[in-house]
Amino acid sequence: HQETMRVKITNPGAFKKVYRPAFLKYIQKKDGSFKTVESKKGMTFAEEFLKVEPKEMALDSEESGYFEISFKDEGADVKTGEYLSYFAVLEKEHPDFIQPDVINGQWIIKSEYRVAIPLVLRQGLLSAEADIKSVKLKSKKAPSDKKSKKKAKKEALLQLDLVRDGNKSIRGNIEIFDGEDLIGILNGVAVYTHIKSRQVEIPLNRLIVDKDEQKTYVPIEEKELKGKEVKIKFTGNIEDEIPLEIIKTFKL
């Protein structure tokens, strides 16, 4: 691992601002969203091994500065595994430039902004495997035309669980094929080590090319795919040190 990581901060505003760093504990839920936790039994976060300097930084308009993230103890015994925390920076008005609450009878709202980025610490020999399970054909009603007496079409969705095994997170792209036709795609799907599987829903569309070679993606109706076989492919991130690819066929 590298000993120090630098995060550049630039004040784009017209007035002096104060920036304060923090580590946040987020854990992933099965639907892909995140929730904050104070602590979780049996779970270790990256922040337990890291420190950030300085603790506060004041920047003038258009001025830049750096926060440095490094290990608390260079000789720390970090056990084999992957650890995730979020590094956050809170932006606040500098005390010297805080406006009064009311100016000429108008309320002034002072905003605080926080930006958070994932920070992943990996140590030792890691392993990861992927699988695709619990595939279901679902549908949603298409936007209806109020003037039409026809029933709204049911547009097809494919729900599936992307399953992770091992001591490392997985990230990659999911593709769905009807024969040779690509009918669904979802890029950048990640399953972190907080959970074993993540459930996703992917809209299914067919590419139509007209006589003028204009391309249009048209939603596929649910009834068109009932009873058919589709091929689902997951390809891991090409920059990952553990190559992953899985292809499975399912009857809907």
C-alpha cells in the first residue's frame, strides 16, 4: 500500500471557507443504497487504521490545499481483508465572512456542504467470486396515453441477485442477451464486503434500426419474453486484480 494519499480541495466560492475532514462509517444494503452506523460488531472499517491532517483548513477564494491521509501506525498489524470507510469533507463559511441572518428584510440562508468519497484499504491475499441467482421476469406499466382506449403495455424488467463470495468486494457490468441481441445492461454494479448479495432490476429494451439507419431503443413487453431463455453475463472491472466473468442461461 502507499504510505500517504493526498486529497486536493479548492474553494470555488467568492469568500473564504473552512474545510473539515472526517471518516464516515457506511454499510451497503441489499438494494445498493447505504446507511450510516456508529459501529457494527465483527466489522472493521478502514478509518481504524488511518489518520488525516490537518484537522481543519481555511482557504481563500480560488485557493487550493491538501488533506493527507496516512496510517496511524506505520507498523500496524492489519489483518488480511478489505476495509471500507468514506472520507468526507465539510465546507463551512469562515467566521470572518458570515453574513447577518437578515439583510434589507431578506433572510440569508447559510449552507454547509459535505462531499464523501469511498476509501478502500486492502491487505494481504484476497479472493472474490461472483454468481447470478434469483432471476425473475417482472414488469412495470408503460406511460399511458390518456386519449387512447388501449390498455397500457407492461414493460419488461429483469430482477436478479448478484452474489459475492470471498473477502473482497466485486464491481462490474451486467449484460442480458436474447439470443445474440443485447436487451439489457447495467454498468458499475458493486457488492461490498458488508453484504453477500445485491438485488438489481434492469429494464429490457430492443434496438430498432429504421430504413434511415436511425437507432431507437424500444421497451420490450413482458409477454414477449415469458417462457424464453435469456443469457446473463457479469464482467468484473477490467482494472481489478482479480478477473471475474460469469455467463449463465435462465428460462423466464
